[in-house]
Amino acid sequence: MLRASHPLPALAVTAVAAGLALGTGRPAAAIAVLAAAVLAGQLSVGWLNDLVDAPRDARVGRPGKPVATGELAPGTVRGGVAAAAAAAVVLSLFSGAAATGAHLAALASAWAYDLGLKSTAVSVLPFAVSFGLLPAFVALGSPGAPLPPVWLTAAAAALGSAAHFVNAVPDLADDAATGVRGLPHRLGPFAGKLLAAVLVLTASALLAVGPAGPPAPLATAAVPLSALVLAAGLLLDRRPRSRAAFRAVMLVAILDVALLLRTGVPTG
């Protein structure tokens, strides 16, 4: 069950949500409940993904997929999806009705991706919506239930969209063999990497100039540094079997997450 849950993305999203909540002044117990809600939601998304993709994964012999290999019964995973989704709803309610609505909208978008949108030209849309709503879930559960600023929502959406392209590019051949035709597959590998680079650079710029007041030195340096890293990665990626662009995008994405956590969710 752990391997089928996509544990690394689930833990990464949970850690970012908890990090954002730390800046809102909420008690540790409230932050723990928020993190548990996000983790439960992410587990439901990961398990649903592996459940729906099991026939395709089995066809191409994709490793590390216990549902596809028969190590894990589909009924067990269906039970996990239902239990995790229910837990996400219940735990979200502790953050209030508005925050719960934002989280459920984010999860509905992610489930829609698993259930079919991944094979369409708008496959990036659920990533933009779900990641863009993460700051809203955190902010709306804070005292006064303020909406997050537009620049923060846009930066989170850009990061989520970049994650879609970065995650899809290594599996383009396997996906094509099983009929998956999302936006990264329609654009091709280089265009997908280029768009991922543009998206993470956009996130860097929004996180640098969005917050009120003069930008911090780290934020000021982030945009030109990100541009240099991405340009170098795309140039080096022209070599056969190179993963330079992938690594460059991931490096800038990590920098963006650091900026996001440093900025936090404005609640005033």
C-alpha cells in the first residue's frame, strides 16, 4: 500500500502545506490536523492513480506498481481510496467550512485527473487547480479566513503545472504505448521541458516580487539565478540521453519551494 500511494509526492505536498501553516500562527495541534488532512487526501489521489493505471502499467511492465504486478488486490486499494478520502474530509472540517471547500475542490480536481483528464489536452489543468488551491486551504483555515493573494495562488499553480511536465516526460514512451495522450505527450519531450522551465521561472518571479515591501536578498537573486540554471540545463539537454533540463527544473523548483515557505501565507 505504501508503494502504491506515490509516497514521495504525497509527503512533499504535505510538508509544503505544513510549512505554510507554520507561518499563520496556528497551534501545533491545528497544524498537525491540517497536515493529516492533506496527507490523507494525497494518499487517496495516489492510490486511485495506481488503481486506474494498473492495466496500462501491467501492459508495459512498469516496475514498482504493486497493483499492476498482482502483489496488491484492487479491492484493498479501493478500500484505501475510500478511507483516505473520508479521512481527508473529516480532518479538513477542523479548518472550517471555507477551507474544507477549497481542499475538496483541490482533491476533486486531482481525482478527475486520475479518472481520465490525464489523457486529454487539458491534463495540466488539474495540477494548476489543485496546487493553486493549496494556499487557499491553509489561509482559509486561519483566523478571519482570509483569501490568499493572487500572486501566491498563481505561483503555486505554476509550480504544480511544472510538476506535471517534469513527471510526465520520463514516461512519454510507455504512456504513448498505452494510449495516454496528455498535453506533455502532444507537445513532445523538449517542448515539455521548455514549458516546465518557463513555469518554474514564472513561479520564481511571482514569489520574488509578489510579497509586500522590498524583496529580500534571496528573492532578488532567485530570478536571475533560476534563469541561468534553466538556460544551462536546456542547452546541455541537447546531448543524447541527457537529463540536464530535468535536473535544472527540479533544482529551481526546490528553490521556489524554499521561497514559498519563506514567504508563507499572508493572513493579515
